[in-house]
Amino acid sequence: MATPRSAELPPQLDRRPEAKAFQIDELLPRVQEGKIRVPPFQRALRWEDSDRLDFFDSIYRGYPIGTLLFWQRQAPAARLSLGKLNIDAPARSDALWVVDGQQRITTLAETLLGRLASDERAMYFDLKETKFVYTKARQETVESELPRLPMAVVLDSNQLLEWLFAHPKLGPAQRALALDVGKRIREYQMPCYIVETSDEQVLRTIFHRTNRSGRPLEEHEVFNALFGSLSQNQPSDLRHVAQRTSEMGFGPLTEGDVLSALLAVKGLPLDRDFTDALHRDEVPAALRATEAALRETIVFLRRDAGFAHVELLPYTLPIVVLSKFFHEFPTPRDRSRLLLRRWLWRGALGARLTGATVGMRQHLACIRKDDEEGSVQRLLALAGTAPAEDIHHLDSFDFARARSKLQCCALASLGPRDLMSGELLDVTALFSAPGEEKVPTVLRGRLAESERASGLANRILHPRLSTRELIRAITTTSDERTLASHAISGESRAALRAGDAARFLARREVVLCQTVHRYFQRQGEWNADDSPSLSSMIVSED
């Protein structure tokens, strides 16, 4: 993506940036008093522990760590968050907003201004190995023969001396090393530029050019940097839209999906540089329109199409296409909603919604302003007339694949119940719960040696239990309705009671094949009449 250009050249600065250097013990008090702030358009923190350790090692060794860039302007009173550190800052006219250097300043503040807690990890300097490490205070007390120097005490020389006095067993060499570490960190000079301008676009241009060199940003991060708002207007950026829509209980949309939806709502191509095509003044309205369209899309996906959670959606293309549709037609006819449902399911079952650039462009082109019925009919024409050949194959379950997600929808359609209590399960809550295995495996280890053990027959929509607990629950429950809600027949349960894992999977697979086939036929409605409704035909003739 090229640097953003407009019809006019970007304005020049009235004053050259002020070049100066802050010692770390001068910089962090400015953070504490709320003079230095991180604007909301900055990207989320990405550094790992190894990055932070290398950063402090570079400071200790006197290596260059890059130049900070600040924007001097007024700031309201606010509660500031820098990583885990929270600061109540008053309003001021001379705040320094971080344009470049967020990761470095946040790491310094979290590490040097944080308070030691026995159950939280913190950074220490190992006086024996002469290196920086992360550990918990409790572990440090118990495990370390030679006390490690906590970084939380080195910013204040008096605190450092108190720490040294509290550890009389340290030898002269270790004491000298601890003092040297503190001195090197406190007195390290961080170069910076301070820009004074009332033109926010100048700073965004500088941010864009600075951050597009080196490690590239994601497209949604570029959008938030260039068009995110410092004001309290809602929503202020893509991240905020994603957060607000996640509150609907459908699961979190990615900021990338939100950006694609916004471009679709604006009628802009998804595969080209958007920085030229978007004007800053129109972005707040575009964000509001995108959020409204996404909300309608989520309602449709859950209520009309039957997808309980975004994790069950096999492709992301429908999110983008439906966003454009509901932007153009916020209150479509019931007939249109029914036909859209058929388009979605037929396209998913036929593997025609993969989201490739050409496919996305074709689907978006179907939606035309003031032509609701025509838009729906054009989408239906792209959905195909038959499902993919392998869509009913129950082998090789992989929840990352579209086929397995669709088969999980069939499992959800049975209304799964808790094997212990018999109560209906909240499928949305199951997929919202943390953990990598969204659809737990029933049989593991030597019980899973059957060829069907890798397929759908060995998966269950249920809160995670151990293999022993699952087997006990299945074999001891007397509630046939609960077992049927997991496609477990009496014959399957009898096989498991007898210790025949292979037969249990084989008999359950028979039931699942019938369940999946019937569910896909019902959802695709392949032989249904897709013609426009009578009322819409009369309207079009008039």
C-alpha cells in the first residue's frame, strides 16, 4: 500500500520539530503526572517478554533504541492506561501525545513504575548471570540463592539503596553491579522529536510514514492510525465497533472484518489502497453506518440463518456481503430474508463463499442500490444448485475447516443437553468459553484407535470433561432425550457400556450421517421456489 496522497500536497509544519533527549528518570515522572499520553489510534501492544528483556538489555549496554516522536497539544482529564499501569491525569494544555514509541514507553512505565506483588510476574536483573529475567516475587524469594535486583526499585536511587541495605549478604561486587544497573537505566538518554501543530492530518501523515517502514502494520491498524478519533464520539475506530458488536453475544468480529465491512458499505474495493479514497470528515458517519449494518447482519446470522456463534460461520465473506446488503436495505422484506438464508446456506454447502478476491468482488457487485429483489436474485445465482461432494463426509474432523464447522451446526440443531443434568446447553456460551478445543473429543488414547476416532463421531458439543467422566455420563444416564441430543442411540450406549469403543463410534456415525444429511437438505432447500414474492413482482411491474 502506498503512502496516502491527496489532490493537494500535505501541509508543511509551521515550526521545525524540537529535537531533545530525556533521561529515563526525567521521562517517567512526565508519564506519572499525565503529561505523556498514548492516543487511542495507536495499535495494540505486540511485544512479547523476549522483546521487553532485549529492550532493557539494550538500555543497560548503551545500545540505541530508536527515537520517540511526540505531538504537543492539549489533553482532557482522563484515567490513562499504559499496559497494567493506571494513572489519573488532570487536564493540561501541554500534553505530549505519543506518535511513535508506545511499546517502549509502556514497557518502561510498567517495569519501573510498577509495584511488586508476590503473585505477579515482574522484571529482575540477575546479579549472578548479569541478565534481565521475568519471575514472580514469591519465586524470587524462594528459588534464588543470590537475590535478583527488582527493576521496580531502580528508578529511585533511594529505593535502590534501601533494597541494598535490606540484603546485607550481597558482596561488594554485587552491590557495585546493582548500583551500576540503576545508574545506567536512570541516566539513559532517549532522543525524541516534539511536534507542535494544530493540523491533526500532519501528525497522521508522519505516523503513517514512520510506521509503514520496517515492521508493517495490518490494514486495520493503518485505518485506526489514520482515521481513528481522539474525541469521545462513538464509535471512534474499528476496534470500538468490534467491541460494541461483540456485546451482542455472537462472539468477537476481527477488526479486519470490520474494515472490510466498512469498505463494502462505502462501495470501495477491498483489495486496493483505501487511504486515498476515504476522507477524514466522512469516517465517523461511515463507522456508525458500518456498526448499524453489522448489527443487522449479526441478527440475521443468528435468527434467520441459525448460526449461534461467529466461530460456527464457515466463511467470513457473508459478514462483508450482508453488511453491504443491510446498509442498502435496512428493513428488507421477509421474502428477501428467506432467500438470503438460502443463498448463505447453499453457498456455504457448495463451498462458493471462500472469500477470494474475485469471489468477494462478484458477490458485492450483486447488491445494487434501490434493487432489493434483484440483489437477492443475483446472489442466489452465485450459490449453485448442489452441495460440494465431500460435505457429508464425517472423517478427519478439523474445526478450522468449513466442512467441520457446518457439521457442528448440525450437532447444534439437535439441541444438545448437559449429560449430567439433562439441562439444555447454551451453544453460544460453549463457543465463547476459553480453550483451544471448541468441540471436545469423546474417546482418547487407546480407546481412540478406530479409524472413525478422527471424525465427527468422536466429537461432542458439550462442556469439556475427561474421557472417564464422559464415558460415565453417557453410560449411566437414563435420559434418552439427553443422549439423542448428542446423536447417541441406545445401541451406541450399549456398545460403550460393553467397552467396545469402535462399535460405539460406528453406530454413532450412522446416526450422525442421517442427522447431517437431513439438516443440510433442510438448510439448503435446494428444490424450493426461489422466485420473487407476488407483492414484489407487482411493485416492480408498476
